[in-house]
Amino acid sequence: MSDIFGTVQSDHDFFTKIASKIPGFKGYVETKDRRASDKLLREEIARQFSLLEARVSGVQTQAINMGDIEYLDGLESSAIKLRQFADRIRGASYGYSALFAAVKVKKEDLSKLYSYDLTLLNMTEGINSAIDNVEASLGTDGIAAALRHLIRMSQEAVTAYENRHNVILDGGDEVEMPAYNENPAPVSYDEVAPPAYSEDKEEKSGLLDKVKDLFDGDDD
């Protein structure tokens, strides 16, 4: 994962920042609060990612109107990742996992879980900014780089969530803990690798071909 994380000082800082974003969040210290807090957090993240997917769909419409149809596959790839991510978070069930079943959660495990929670919440802000960049770059030479960055950010959210999932299932063992950076350094788009558009081809159902047919249709 790219270096988009920094350091938060303590468990209290983690919890305070999360609670400020999710009213009613009580954390994982008390056994009776753990599952409810986890569900509340996941529902909020899923809601925000669904809104992000809707934004990408809006940018697709703008791209069609501007004739930038060569970038529709990339936009659709990002939209699919965001939609699948939201569905996965919303529907996840941990059962009696090691961390949630523990009588008392160790301080280091709480730190790991809270750090991932805060990371995921703030990733929605980063992806929203990435969508802003794509929207502003339509019709310019910067669109390809902005789109690559958006797809990379979408994938990084998936990776962060998988690591959080492992913290819960394994009780925090052997999982690297990220530290969120509230003021990340600007992204160098030149260093972003081109996206692999082919992975979601079947789910796109020939989106690009349909748009081309629309432009090439009969004028009768």
C-alpha cells in the first residue's frame, strides 16, 4: 500500500476522531459494544462508498457528453471496485471471531483496529478528492493520470479493509498496523502504474461498445 499513512498519538485520539464522524460509536473496549460498534462503522463506510460510486457514474455521463469515451472503461473499473467494496463491507459477518470473543481486548489490538477504522473513514475523503481530480481533468491531458490515481485509491481501500478483517479474525496477531496521516504529501501521478482494466471486463457488459453504438447509430 502506498505511503498515505502517518501517526496518531494514542487510542484516545483514534476513538475521538472516529466518534466525531460516527455518532453513537462506542468502540471495542466493552464486550457488549463491540459488535454494535463494528456494524455501525461498516454501515457508515458502505454508505459513503455507495455515494462515491454514484459520483463516478456521474463523471461517466460527463465523459460521454464530452466525447471522452476512451476513458469509460477506467471509470467503470473504479465504479465496480467501489460498489463491490461497499457491498462487501455492508454484508460482512465475523461470527465469534478471536478479537470480538475476547473477554478483554489488548491495548495493541485496539490500536490496530482503531487505526484501520480511521484509515477507512478518511479514505472516503481521499477517494472523493480523486474523483474531483478526474472530473476537473476531463478534456485535458491530465485525465489519464487522474484516472489511474482514482483506481489505485479504490484498490488501496480494499487492501486496508482486508487487513482490518484479519485483525478481527486473528485477534490482531501478525497484522501490520497503518497510521493515518491527516496531511498526506501530494500524489505524483507520473509514478502511478497504469490500471489493469481487463479484470472487470465481464461485469461491464460491453459498456464502451454500447456507447460507441449510440454515437454510430442511424440518423434516420
